[in-house]
Amino acid sequence: MARDPRYDFFQKALIDTRLENNLTQEEVALRLKKPQSYVSKYESGERRLDIIELIDVCKALGKSIYEVLSRFHKENN
């Protein structure tokens, strides 16, 4: 089964948000109290986030879920 290309846009939105806030994967992981591999896995698409995890990730990135989803929507259109 082919992977939905929207996942690529979603991953890019999370990565771009992290980079724009001058955060490393390690810094985000520390804020989430998770290992750096957790951030690496969702950024690479190896792992998917559920809605609660997404809210936590957005908070760790210094953005609201609405801001990140808005970015995803703009990049996906």
C-alpha cells in the first residue's frame, strides 16, 4: 500500500517549525521528557503521533496545534 503523501507535508511542518524556533531534536525531546529517538522517529515518519502526543509536541515546539495544523494546511494545498 502506498503511503499517503500528506504525511510528508505533516512531517515537514513539524520539522520546519522546530528549525524556525532554533530547536534541536534533543531540546524538543528534553521538553517532552522523551529520548531524542522519539523526535527522530516521528520526524522521519517511522512513528506516527496520536492527537494527545501531537498537542504535546506542538507545545514543546512553542506553538499551538492550530498553528502547526495551519502550516500543514497551507503546505498541503
